[in-house]
Amino acid sequence: MTSTDFRDPAAKGTFARMVPNLRDLGTLFGLVVIFVAFTALNDTFLTVPNLVNILQQSSINACIALGMTMVIISGGIDLSVGPTAALSAVLAASAMVVGVPAPLAILLALAVGVACGVFNGVLIAYAGLQPFIVTLGGLSLYRALALIYTGGNPVFGLPEGFRDFLNGSLFGIPSPVVIVAVISLALWVMLNRSPLGEYILAVGGNEEAARISGVPVARTKIVTYALSGALASVAALILIGRLGAAEPTLGTLWELDAIAAAAIGGASLMGGKGSVVGTLLGAIILGALRNGLTLMNVQAFYQLLATGIIIIVAMLIDRATRGR
Amino acid sequence: MPDQPSRLKLAGISKSFPGVRALDNVTFEVRPGEVHGLLGENGAGKSTLLNTLSAVFKADEGHIEIDGRPVEIRSPLEARAAGIAMIHQELQHVPHLTVAQNMFLGRPLKQASGLLVDRRGQEQRAREVLRDLDPTIDPKTPIRDLKVSQQQVVEIARALLENARVIAMDEPTSSLTPAEFDRLAVLIEQLAARGVSIIYVSHKMDEVFRVCDRATILRDGKFVDTVNMADMNEASIVARMVGREIVHQTHTSHERSDALLEVSDLGREKAVQGATFTLRRGEVLGISGLVGSGRTELLRLIAGIDRPTSGSIRVSGRSLPLHDPRAAIRAGIGLVPEDRKGHGIIRERSVAANMALPSMGRFSRYGLVSHRQRHRVAMKVMEDLRLRPLDVTRPIGKFSGGNQQKAIIGRWIAAGTEILLFDEPTRGIDVGAKSEIYALIERLAQEGKAIVVVSSEMLEIMRVSDRVMVMREGRLVATLERDQISEAAIAAHAIPQSQRSVHDASRPDRQDIIQ
């Protein structure tokens, strides 16, 4: 297998694969438009501290949305991410408060997230229940567990070391941003370069064809929900690191922001389509929008309005450019 | 009826899509009470012409006349109002509504109040129309409880209810059994006798010869000829369709050797019962039988897609875990499913990705997929199977049906599959690609692979098989060796006693045609 044979027509395909796809360029263009608009309207928007700020503010949503993207590509949906985050947050926080070392508590949080995801995934893949309903059940279930465990009270007193780690920075870039960047890279490789990624795309594209082609359909689905759960836990850790406390009510409506980011980034709720880069850009678009409107002292109600409009406009553009 | 005015005339129709001239100055005339075939390979422009007629899209040039008067049809609704009805390949109805409700869908009969639907009146009218077509259909049954052939009758009844004068049928027999086709043919004759004009689109030559008075042939969007069927034979029609003579190859047998696949007592509830057979290397085993006789189900059981309720499978003497598609694939079994769109391709993914799916392990190193290697293998298979266009990164959904089918076969070639199960391998594929698929099946057998072909097309079964097994109501009822294979022999075993008389009545003329 020589690697210098550029006459091989396949070489073109390999090269084409390196270029970001058209849909991602479209999302990037949308982001640029928003940046240009806010830069024109506000002096402080396009400054390094504010840009870093946007990334940091987007990191939690990006983290959730990346897991959501994998689930959506496989043809499912995960509505239970917020409560999953809350449950792993209060359990990990309680563990740290009673003296469990932070790294172990982090592992505990991840394990809780994976467990919630696997529970969802098993019901969907083996019991054949609908993802929307299963994770809607999970949404109540995991929230209830978090509330029951804490009696509804926040868990205070997280150790300094844990907080410093998550509030620190690497070469001036906040830790949460670095964490999300590393996760993104790993997921990009997984989706575009690993058999698992191929399976996720196949299951979402045509489940029956995938089964006939020997794709381990059930396992693939479960893995996506487990990933989504684990990333919900990561998001929870970032949040409690910042706040210094774990509220059992944290993560309310996270699932909707995450779905919005994934959809803006080109993920299709019908399954089979979606990209890591697109979802990241989608999360940044939502973050930049909120940041810019806040800088301009626009009331929160109007921010919500703008978010709604952006989502719908993005979908309309998506529809128009894709043709039918 | 030489000098009759035409009932319907499409004059000088042209239609372009970006990059394609789908129809180029096509003229098409149908006389009153005539059954007029519309023939051509896939992509010849048949569907585009039908869609122009029903105003799914607008022609760039040309006009439509009904009974000599130019009419303008701007929407599918106006087409229906003008007396033109379409019966699509995939029947269009709401499954859980009743027959009568479906027939009045979109323009219900109202009660005197003008507010509520007059259900009883609808059922009454539906019953009247259905009486002539198929009196066994009860207007009150939900349409999903009917057989596909009966659902089709309901569509025809609906067209008659709307006083259709032209009924266009697009591949009406794609899911009908031979006996059901016979009934449809009789029905078409009756309609024609009443003065209704029928446009009949089909790939199946024997059907076209059976039902059509005349036929118009299209090729590459251009009008080729309108012919009287009485003056034609199959070869002369096909030659006009493809623009060249197709050499009709006959079957060649291959060396057989050791048994590769042994199926014993395999069953799933009523669908498949006690299936036992052996398949050797280099052998092509045809499985014939009516739609619903359990052929597809049998293949799915062997491929591990569905869970058998009895039996066992051995590959090269080793017992195969059942209901485990991955184990079946590892053992060298590959299924080329009947429903290409629903069960075969993953539309948005590239040909390379589609081909590599069963053998991801082979294309991965250190847990990562080697795109280079995958493209190289896919390219080799594409060249080998003459898949066009030759672009491994193109989404498979953008290829023609024949090329998609080649890619699905290529999927198993790339995986090194030894036992190939074909379910209706040439469904919806045009004549040219069909003979390529047959040649490919033959070649795979020559290379020592073991092949099962399930098909509803008699000619296809007879063309490819070394041996034919006939299924009836879930059971393998007969095995015909090469010298015993004939349409009559297959039909005799395939058709349940209760349906036999209908089929036999129409046998002689079909035999003439197939010849």
C-alpha cells in the first residue's frame, strides 16, 4: 500500500474530507454575521477579554450539545441531560464535602452520567421505547432523585483545589474552554474517523439498513446515550466549579439550549446528519447572541425573543439552501 | 380504431432540470378506450411525463389537449378535475381510514347541513363503484386490512368516482402476484371497454404485451416511437428502449462442490415453516412463489435479521448462532434486500461508507478508519462492477437504482461474503442494468460463491437459477432441478388450490407471450 500514489482517485476524496463541509461553512458565516453586527453596535464586543468570555459562557452548552449531537445523529433525542447533570453534580459534591478526593469525585460524577445514559439507552435499544418518551421519563426521574437525595437543598463547601482547577486557565484560556476543546477534538475523531462514528451515522441514516449491514445497532445507540450522560456530568462539574455549590435544580432547560445548538449546527432531528464543528459553532452563536445583547443592556425577555428568532431563521436558511 | 380523435394529447412537451433535459419535444397521444403503454429505461422520462400530465411540475414547452381542446392544468387537483387520474407505484392513502373515507378523501360527501360528513352516503357510493370492480371489498374496512391488490382496486374505484377518463398506472404490478396481475388485466380490459383510456407504465414486457394496445417508447427524454403491440415482439421493443440489441444470454451452469449452507427445519411462526435445504458453492438457487409466501422472511431468518422459532443453520458444517446479523456476516452470509431504499442504502452516506459498513474491522487500524484504504477498495469494486459515476465520495442516494443495487452487492464483495442472498435483485431496475446484474450473479457463482435469488419474475428465476425451490404459504413445497424448471411447473406449485382456477384460465395466452 504505497502512500505516494496521487493518481489514485481516492486521494481526491481524502483531501476533500479535510475541507470543512459546506453546511459548517454556512454556520460559520452565520456566526460571522452576528459578530459583525455586534461589533458595529458595540465597542466592547470585539475585544479579547469579551471573546474569551463568550467562549467560556458557551462552554457548558457546547459540552451538553456535543453529546446531544451524537444522540441526534443516531436518530434519537436526550431530554434528560439537565437532570442527569444535576444528579451527578449533587452526588459528586456531597462526596467531596465528606472528604472524597476530587479526582475520585469527578470519576463518580462521570459514572453517574454514564449510568443515567445507559439506563435511557437500554430502554430505547432493547425495550424498543421511543427516545423522546424514555428521556422525558428520565428528565423527571433523575431530577427527582437529585431533589430527594438533597432534600431540595444545595450542597455547599466544595474544596478549593477542585474549584481552582475548573476556574483556572491554560495559556490564558479558561479551563472549561480547554476541556470542551479537548472533548470536541476527541468526538470529531470518533465521529469522522472511527468505526463507532460510522455506525452512529449509519444507524441514524437508516437503522434497518445498518442492521442488515452488520452494525451493532443496540450497542451503538446505548453508547450515544452514555456519551450524552457523561458530557452532561462534565458540564455539571464545570458549573459547580464556577459556583462553588451544587444545586439539585441546576441544568433546568439545558436540553433545549443543546438541541438548539445542534440544530443550528446542522444536526437533523431525523437522524443521520450532524457535525461536531457545526454544533460548536451553534453553541457559540447562541453564546455570542446573549453576550452581545447583554452588553447592549437588552432586557432578558428580548434575549429570549432573539434566541427564538435565530433558531427559526437558521432552520429556514438550512431548508432553503439544502433544496428538497 | 385508426382515425379516432385522441382522448389525450401531450404535444411537444419539453422539460429541463438543472443540467438535465428530462423531456425533449415529446408528443404522446392516447385514444379513447385504449390501453397505451409508456415504455423506456429508468431515466428515459416516463415519470417526468406523467408528472407533467398531473401538473406536479410545469412543462417548459408544449401543451396538453383533452378531446382535441387545449387545456391548462396547473395543479394535481386540476388534473383530477380534468379527468386524469394517477395511480402511483406506492399507493397513496391513509392506512387507518376506511375504504370509503379514502375514496372521498379531500372532497367528502356532506350531509344536508353542509357541516358533517355523510358517511353512509359515502359508503353507499363507494359500494356502487366497487361492485363492478371487486364486490368483496367492504367500504367500511380500514384500508390497511386489504391486500395490496385490493388497495389498488380502491384507487381505481376512486378514479372512476371522479369520472376519470384517463387513468395512468405507474408500475401497478410491482407488488402483485401473477394471479392478481391477471385480475388487474381483466379489470383494465373492462375499463377500456367502458371508454376509459389507460396509460400503463411497466418494466415487465410480458405484462405490457398482455394489456396494451399500443405503446409509446421514450429514450433519454426523447420520443422514439409509438407502436401497435400486435406488430411487435419483446426484442424489437427492448431494442427501441435501449437503442441497441440486447443479447439475451441464457443460463450457464457452474461446477458445484461441497455444501456451504445447510438450513434445517428453519421456521418463524406461520410465515416460514420447516424450511430445509442445502446450498453448494457455485450454485444459484432460485426461490419462487407468490408475494407473501414467506420468501423474504426465509432470507431474513438466514441472515439473522429476524428470530426463528425453530430450526438451525450450519455454514461449512459449523452451527450458526441464530438472530444475530453480525454472526451471520462473520460466517460469510450477506443479504441484498428487496426494499433498496428502506433496507439497503444509507442515502446521505458515500458509496465508500455504504460499502465498507459490514467490514469496518478490515478498514480500521488502531481503532481508526483508514479512509484511504476504504476508498481504494470501494474504487476497485466500483470499477469492477462498472458503477457510474465513478465517485466513491458521492452520496449513494444520488445514484440510479441500478447503480445503488450494484453498490449494495459491492458491499458484500468488499466484505468477502461467500453466501449471497438476493431478494428481488432487479426490482425497479431498468433493462440494461438488469442484464448486468444477471451477469454479475452468474460471475459470482463462477467464482465459487453460493447464491440464493428470490424473485417474483418468472423470467428472472429461469434466467439465473441452477435449481428452483417453490414456496407456498410458508413452506418449501417443491424443488425443481435445472431440466424441470418451467413457468408452468413453478406456477403449479406456487399457487394455492383456492386461487388456481383464476390463474389457469389466463394461462394459455401468457405462455404465448413469454414463449
